[in-house]
Amino acid sequence: MILEEAPEIIRLFIVFLLSAQCTIAGCLFILGNTLLQYYEDALVSNPKNWFTKSYNAVFYILMGAGFYFYKKVHQYNWIMRRLLFVPWFLLMIISSVIIYFVFKGLLGLMTVH
């Protein structure tokens, strides 16, 4: 029973991660520096124990890609930052769809008949 549902659970987890990345990137496009400041304040600088290290790891996994690309264009002014972030955002959406279909095909091979 659990073996039959495992590919579906994995697929839903991948959808969750990809949609979280794209949603955060969209919010970052709208909110800009406000969300970037929240992101930098939420991370623990120089984590000492496993809890703070795992907290940072989860934060990077869920929200890291949009912030990484936004920091690349952060040195420009407001309008230029938005114009340069749009191609990254669109590329992120397209690559998420491609990654989803690749994993869906691979997980389709795992299904039990």
C-alpha cells in the first residue's frame, strides 16, 4: 500500500518545493528589498549548533533560489533591478516545469502495476 503511494508523495513534495521557490521569487519581485531584509534577518549568521544549521538549510531549500538571483541584481537601481529579475523569474518558472515533468516521468517508472 505505501509502496504504491510513494511516487505520488514524492511528486507532491517536488511540486511543493518548486512552487515555493517560484512563489517566493514572485513575492520578491513585488516586495523587493523589504522581503530581502526579512530573509537576511531570518538567517542565523555563524550557526554554532545543529539546530541553527538545520534551520538555515531548510530556509535555503525553501526560499534560496529567488533570493540568490535577486542578490545578483541588487546593486542596480529599483527599475533596473526589476527588469533584470524578470528573465531570471521566467527562467525559474520554465525550469521548474521542466524539472517537474522529468521527475514525473522518472516516478512513472516506479509505479507498481
